[in-house]
Amino acid sequence: MSEGNVNESGVGFPGITRRKLLGSAAVVAAGVVGGGAAAAVAAPAAPVPHGEIPRLWREFAHTPYTHPQIPYVGRAGYRGGATRFARRPLVFDVRAFGASAGGTTDSAPAINRAIAAAGRAGGGTVSIPPGTFRIDDVIRVGHSNVVLRGAGSGRTRLYATRNLTELIGVYGSRYGGDKSSWSWAGGLIWLAPEARWDSLVSAIRAKAWPFEGWTGNRRDEWRPLTSVAPARQGSRTVTVTRPAELRPGRLVLLRLADDPGHTLLEHMAGGGPGPEAYYWDDKTKLTSYVPYEWPVRITRVHGRTVTLERPLPLDVRPEWDPQFTTHVPELTGSGVEGLTLEAVETPQQQHLLDKGHNGVVLQCAYDCWVDDVTVRHVDNGFGLVAASACTLRGTRVAGRGSHHPYFCREGSHDNLIEDFTIEERTTPAPSNTQLHGINVEGLSSYNVWSRGDMRMGTFDSHRGLPFANVRTDITVNNTGRHGGDASAGPLFGARFAHWNIRVTNGRAGLMKIDALAPYSATVGIDEVTEFDQIDVPDFAGDLHTRLEMYGRPDAVRPRNLYDAQRELRP
């Protein structure tokens, strides 16, 4: 039996058996509609009334960690999908640091002083009372265990008067051209480790356009901890050479380098003749994303055997020089809650020339969150940039329309975006602007978008071979367009799943992906038709994709793939 599979006796993962999985699958199918534990006690013998269990779900229940078309995402999000966020009892009221409501004076310095004080204290809650607080600078959460908390998104409002170009400077693209990187980076509320934020800003002001991830501006801020022995996707234990620097609770990077034959990229695409025949060498933007860097916390060390808090996202093979390494210090245990960030209303800029009226961004963050936050009149809404194991819950993008309502890029993994809303724009889109939607790119993997209300936008892939991501239980008025440079490579890697997708206007556009994504699944989606943005598959030959319950999203059970997987996890 390969690692990660489950047999009748539960070998592979303690406490979970195939019989239990199949029973739970039927119970979830009967009892889960959008979330919560199933109420049923006994599993029905046949498909439940008013619903149908797809064959793909039954297969997945047998092999949840190694299924060829559906990824296991049951541990996505903050603390493995925890439903409650940490409370920080030490409170720092921003009014004590000079902030005042009414919107007439700049409260950003006072809010940032309160955040810094909470950081020096080892953590705490920075409280912003009801009212409107004008901010003329970036609000920076750079310390772990600090929570910026308003009184609710309908009661506390931060009114941002300036953009990131004014505050930090012009931010060009490391790939050349006249594009503004504020079109996909940075936020007016920016959660990132303090030292990482300082180094990014210094590089931008020096016009030394940086890499933005876990290993620094030039990807050189790391050192090896130990090599890792070969292991299979789905395993939670690995064998290492030198365990001396590893300990429970430590966050490490699993680093996988590609080889000259690009077999790592082929593996991300599912392998086989199609990826093997694909020409990778001219995809320079894509190859700049390698090595693949996956942050994970260690839960146990026993001799040279190390247990991880999440299953391996890929095989670990010796030709990829697998290592656990260090990284820049992470931001962890921090969040933003209960407020609206409203930018001064300006016309949306032409495509890729955004000034940086951006919302909330998490960068080099692990086990962080955003809860009950609305952004309005922004160029770009909520961003995950080299962020992992974070949860965005109850977020909303509103106002005059935005370029990227949500973006997930630069190797972001295991994140959960749930109960999210993209409202209709309040003003018509200016000419030469672009609307994407829920974006994922740059080798980002095992991210989940769940229970969404998208009144505009699309399921955007900006190429860059994102793989093993899930979009489930979403209603979408598919009005956006996807993007991505040709040099960024394929639109999709393997194990992309679209499950229970209700398309209100019948447009395809990366909704139905059985003819585009290799080793992937489209289950329970409305009938859709192509429009003027028609895509062709990146890989030749059989894609090994699956399509079930086409035209019947309301019938599919379980309705929410993420919630159902959580019911099955060990």
C-alpha cells in the first residue's frame, strides 16, 4: 500500500478506516449543506432524496490523500481549519495612543503605535471603537499574536486617503515592462513580519524589484536544516538525515528544486505524456517560481522520523534535492477583524497600472486570519502573497469595482477563503480596465474558496501552474476575464476541483475545466457556453479529467467539498 492510502484496518492514518470514510461520506451527503456536522447517525444505503452522491466522491473516500483528480484540503486554513480564532486578552485601545473618530485627523500613526505596543508586549488586541478613522498611511501588523479588531464591519471604518504609490513609491515589475506591481501586491492594511516588510519597502524604493516570498528579496535568506528521504504525496511522516535542529512546533520550509528535465513541474501537472511533451524552458516566469517552497509545522520528532501537521502536497524525490530549510521569521497568530477599509473613491486605473488603493494583504504569514472585514473602492481587495495556513472568513469587496477582488500568488498554500462576497460595482468600468475575480497563480496549491457570492468576476488563473486547489459551493455571475503571461506557463496543474458551482449567466471562462485542467474534476456545475475568451488545453493528449452531474449543481451531495472533507479527516 502506498503511503497515504487507507485500508480496511485503518493502516496509514490512525483512527480512520475505509468503512468509516464511506459511512461518513454518506452521512455528510445527507446532512451537510454549506457547513456543520452531519446530524444523521446511520449511513443510508442508497443516494439520499433530493440529491446524488457523485462517483468521484465515493472514490475519494477510498483514497482521500492520493486521489488523482481531487486534492485533500480538509486541513486548509488557520490551525488546520479551526472555527474559532485566538483571543488576545491584553487590550490596546487606539484612542489611548491618539486616534480619534470623525475622520478629520490622521489616525494611522496612533493605530500603528498601538500595534507596536502590542507587539512589544508579546501580543494583544488593538481595539478600534465604532466610528470613522482617517488613515493617511499604511496600517502595518508586523508582530505575531497581534489582532487589529474593530467593533464590526458595519461600525468601524478606516478611511484611507492615499495609495501605495504615494506612500511607498513606484513599484515596477521584476519581469520588466511598465507594469505596476501594486496591481498584485501590497495592502493599505499589510500583515507581514516587520523585518520582511522593511526589506521589501527598501528594495522598492531602491528600484531593486524584489521576490516577495519566504526566502527574501533575492531568495537567498535560508539555510538547509536537513535533507529529506523519498516519500509519497499524502504521507504525514518523513525520514530526515539530521533531526538535531527540528522540534515540535517549529515552522520549516520543504524545498523542492526542479531538475534539468523539469520533472518537478511535470509532477505538478500530473505526469504522463502530455506534461512530458510540454516545452517548459521558454516559460521563464514560471521557472522563476521554482524551487517550490511549502511551509509546514512539525508536530513530532522521533529519532529521524518527523511528523508534519499536513500531508505532503507532492511526492518527495531525490532528483529534486528535497530539504527542510529555514526562512525569514514568520508572522503567526495575528489577524484583522470587524472593520471596513474604505479607500478614497477614484476611477479604476487602466489594466496593470494600479496606484495601490489596495485592501488587506497577508504576506509571509502562517496561521493568521481576516474575519468580518469589508473593503470598498479598492484597486485590489484581499491578497495572499507567500501566505499559508491562513483563513479569510466573512470578507466582502464592494464599491466602484476592482482589478483583483481576491489574489493568491507567489507560492501561497493551504489557505481557506470562506463566506466571501464580491458585490456588483457601483460605477461603470472605465475603458481599458480589467476585472478578474478569485485569482490563483505562481505554484500556489491546496487553497480553498468556499461558500462564495460572486456578483461579478470569474475564477481567475493567471497561469503559473497553480495546482490542487478547490472552489466549492459558489454562486458566480461570470463577468470577468482571466489573465496571465504566456511565459508563466500552464493555466492549471493537476488536482483542481470545481464542485457545486452555480453560474448565473451561463458563461464558461474557467468554470467548466474538464477540457483544460489535467487530472482534475468538475462536479455539479450549471451548463455553460464559451464566449470570446476561449482557451485551449496546455497539454496534448488525454487530460484524465472528470466531469459529473453537468447541469445539476443543486443535486450534488455533498454540496460543499471542503466541509465534507473536514468530516473525513483523521
